[in-house]
Amino acid sequence: MAQLTPEEFERLVIDELDLLPDDMLDGLENVVFVVEDRPENGTLDTLGLYDGVSLTERGQYGFGEMPDRIVIYREPLLDLCADLDELRDQVHVTLVHEIAHFFGIDDDRLHELGWG
């Protein structure tokens, strides 16, 4: 299991977010990225969550809407990964996975593309 303080983990997430291609991030509007310890149900099986309405499902959406959230769960990721390199890779994959949900790509398609 990888070991990082909450602050170190958040810095790692920010660093991985900065490494994502601009064209992946350009369409993200009204989205916040959040690091939480673990999901409300306490499971270690969930690494991230997109909480919002994907672009493909939006009808009337605009000014005054609460931001969508992409949540990265620290404890499940630390539990899954044996070392820092594996943690960086898994955070990267989790970010791509959750951003894809924002754009309306479902889990089946993500698995087909190798991001599942």
C-alpha cells in the first residue's frame, strides 16, 4: 500500500491533472475536482466518481447551476497501489475515466477503450 499524507496525495492529483492533454480539459466547464478520503458508504472499491449531468444528457443548463464534481478517493487508491509510480498511474487513469463520464462516455465504452 502506498503511503502519502492527505496534502501529498492532493498535490499528486493536481500534478496528474496538469499532465492531462489540453484538448481533454478544454471542454470542462463548471466542474470542480475534489479529493475525499473514501465514498460515503465506506467502500474501498470506488476510486473516483463523476457527480453531475454529462454533456450528452444536458438540456437546459447554464448560469446559476451548481458545478459538477469529479471526486478522487484517497484511501481506496492508496489501498490499491503498492508504490508511488503505481499510484500516479492509477490516479491518471481515474481522472481520465471520470472526465470521460462528464463527456458522456459510459463504463462499457471506457472498458472497450482500455480505460475501464
